[in-house]
Amino acid sequence: MTGSARPSSEALAELARAGYSSLRQPLAEVSFEVHHMRDEPGYFFREVSTSDNRRFLETLSSSVNGAGLLAGTRTEAVPPKLRVREGGSTTEPAVSFHRHENGNYEFRGSARPNLTFLSESDRRFEALISLDVGPPGPLTLPDGLRVKRLLLEIGQLAADAQAPLLFVQSAAQLPIDESAEDGDGTIPPSSSFAVRFAIALRTPSAKIVLQLAAQLSAYCDKHGYRWWLADTRLGYRTGNWYEIHPAKPPARQQNGVHAGEPIRTILPVTFVGPARVGSTTALLRLLTHFPAVGVVGTSSALLEDLAFVHVQLGLAEVPDGELVHRFGAGESPVDTMSKILKGVSANPPAPITFDTRTYIQERAGDYQTLAGPLLPAVPTMNAERLGIWFSWQMDRAADGLAKPMQALRQALGQVGLAGEELAGGDAPNIEYLVCRDLGNSIIRGRGKLSVPFDVVHARFPRTNVEAGPSTLCVSLEDAWKAELDELPETARVHEVTVAWREHWLGRWAATLV
């Protein structure tokens, strides 16, 4: 502590409660909830605003290819008892499963966090890689295999550096050029065929950054990918990018990209377990043993010292019947995934060697596997939609994200972006959201929603002094703040920002993953 800074009484009380709770509980457990669903307007807002006692705190949400994920930790108490294996060792309680009437899957369970896991989100190597090296086209199985190989390369980079992966996201928005203007086609769509990731650097140095960049450049040069490195210079916020390697357009024809069978079916799978270095790499190694299964989307993050590793597995086949839900506590992901994919793919997996199985078991053997349902693949990448970034900060509250998200939904209605006239594909859609507890009872969140360019131009036409997207964002931010002002003092939400360029968000968001 420096100068005259003194901890607040609220911070000291929070610390005392946490210490007392830890002393009373010999085995720490975090309650989590995961939803795999069809990407439908309003689902996210409805679930985070539920009226029961279960409230989302640290949260990860994403949507792409017609499928969505909502995962996070809950405020509800964890089960009082743990199941006991033979020999006296304990494992997490069985996962609770619920199938909604519309076919969405909901999983509830608990897991032990890795309390020794440390990572600094403001000391990181963050990069964005575009796999679109030619004209956009429908995703095919070879595309899914390319993503899977790239994710494994990223995971191996982190493992070799003995550093944890903070997050991995695909699809992702490409950088917006500073000269981009509304209406001239220079603003990239809200989501593209790209992968964005960040590696935490425990001992940051120019040497390790250059080593990681050189390895990544060699891989991208080989495959013709374009990639950017996040600009971490003082004064530059999240969303500022520096292009490192341009694309090589001929690579699409050379590598046969977009040739092959189209992806017809999506199988969402989420692995949940203690955050540790190498766990994501181990799970990706496992997926490489299923050659007829690609990865067409991913969203992974660390929440309350738990790792949530979500992948959308792409199948060229349309399996008969319905997938029986699968989840395993006390069962290796190797065994669970073998059972799952045996039932949905006619192609047998490649043999898994003893060394590979041991590698996976050591790093992710205690991860729970949540899978299903089978969903039809819906092309959404490169759609003509404007990405709108938003961020906020709030005091930790018993109702979690309910109040700020309810206020955001009402604000969307006030600016004409919600209602019966905007149904289906014209409605705003949450494409990405992450929310974390930063300690001292402070929760920060950042997300991206998308709106069709046609809707933006119709409701917010360009003027002589301001572009339509800027008018939209100013109006939405004002309406959101007005809704939040109506909340009681106990539900304080502040630092609210809305912008169509990510680096225009508030400065505090620079260290938020």
C-alpha cells in the first residue's frame, strides 16, 4: 500500500467474510450453470434476469453459427455433500440436467476452483488471426479442421511458455480501420472467420513476446493467414491492433479451402474444471483424434478460477435421432467424448496412445464434459451486421447481472431496436459477453451485440456532422444510463459506455479480458 490509501470498510468486511467462509469449508466449491441453445433473440436477457434465487455472477456468453452459449457461476449455495468414490476420495456432485421445451439444454453443477492459479490479465500476449484468406463462403469440414489445428497451435504456444490461456474466441470481429466510414462498406461485419486469444505473461519481457510472435508468424505464413497483435503501449486501449502479417489470397486455392462437405450439424460441448496451465491444450489434443469432426466456433474463459472451454463441433453428417445428453463427473473427457462422438459420427476416432491419454489425464482428467443438443448449422459469419461494444462497472449484488441487463434491454426498446417489428434476424443479438469479479466487490463487464446495417441506416441515417452508428451508440448509452438512474442506490452501476469501435470503450476496460 502506498501513500495514504486505506482500504474501505466494505473491502475489509468482504475479506473477513471470504476468510471465514474458507475456514468453514475444507473443500472449496463453485456452483456453475451452462446453457447450450439455439441462438434466439431475448434468450440471454431472459435467463440472466430470472426471478429465482440463482443469479449469474461471473459470466461468459457467445453465439455463432445459429448456436449459443451462456455459462457462468451462480450465487446459489453449492450442494452440502460430495459424492464419494472407492478408496475414500471425493468428486463433484452429479450434474443436474434439464431439457427445455424448445430443445435447449441446461446443466447445473459445481467444481473445485484452482485456488493457487494466478494470472494477470493486464500482462498478456493478445492476438487476432483471420482465416478468411479469400472470398467468404459456407463453412465446410476442411474449414473446421483448420480451426482445430490453429487452436492446437495456440494452446501449444501457451503451454510451451508455461503460461495460461486467458480466453479464446471465434468468431471474432476484425479490426476497424481508422479511416472506415459508415455506408462505404469499410466497416467489417460484427463477426468473421477469425480467432482471437490472449495468453497471460507471468514474467513479461520483450524476449518472450518476440518468441511468441515469431512462432505465430511462421504458422500464419505457412497457411496464408492474416494476423494482428494487440497494441499494449501506454495509453492504448483494448481494441487497438497492429498488423503483423498480411494474408496470402492464393492460399485458399492452394490448400483447397472451402472445398469439401459443408458443415450441416453443430454439437456444442463445454468442458468445466480447475484453471491450470495446459488444460486447454490437452482438450484440443483430444479433439484431434476425431478426424471427421471440425471446430467451427469456440468461446473459452476463466471464471472464478474455473476454466470454461466451449467448442462447437462441426459435422458434415446429419445424425439420425436425438443426441442423448452426456455429462461426466468422475469420468475422463477421453471416455466421455469417445462415447458421445461414437453415437453421432460414422467415422471411427484415431487411436489414442498411452502417452497422449496420460497427458490429457494429468491436465484435464478431472474436467466435467457437457454436451448437446445437436443443432442445425446456420451461417452467421460475415453477415451484414454492425458490431456495437458496451461495457459497465457495478458493485457486487445478490441479483448478479439482472439489473444492468434488464436496463440494457429496456434501453434497446427506447431507441427502436426492440419490439415485434424487429423479429428474428433483424433483432439485436448478443454475440459476446464476459463479466468478472475483480475483487473489492467490484464487477466489470464487456460485451458486443450486433444489429443489421439496414436497420441502423433506416433508424439512424447519416447527418452532416455524425455517422449513423455513432448516433445509435450515443442514443443507446444515454437511454441505458437513464434506465440505470432509476435503480435504487444499492444497485449502483457506473462507467457505462457504448461504442462501435472497441477501443472507444472506457479506459478501465483495458485490463478486462
